[in-house]
Amino acid sequence: MKDITRILQKNSQLIIEEWERQVFELVKASTSANRIALRDHIPNILDDIIDIMERHDQID
């Protein structure tokens, strides 16, 4: 999983941008949402996912 976490870290900005694009494309309620509000927590969520993967590296 170390390789995956490195890829996620290296590409975090692209992942966030793609997430945002898909939210606006697929979630109807997002059209009335503030773009900043949508982006506010996603970096923290991505960091949490990376952290969990690193802590549980030995789990298959």
C-alpha cells in the first residue's frame, strides 16, 4: 500500500480537481453550492484516507 499512498499524495491536487468536477456533474444539489464550501473538507478527507492506509499497511 505504500505505493498507493505515494501516488495519492503526489496526485492529491488532481484527485481533488477531478472529485470537484464529478460532484458538479453528477450531484444536482451541487449547482447551488458554493465551490469553496465543496472544496473545504476534501483535502482533509484525502489526507485521512492516506493516513489510514499507511497505518494499516500490513492489512491485505
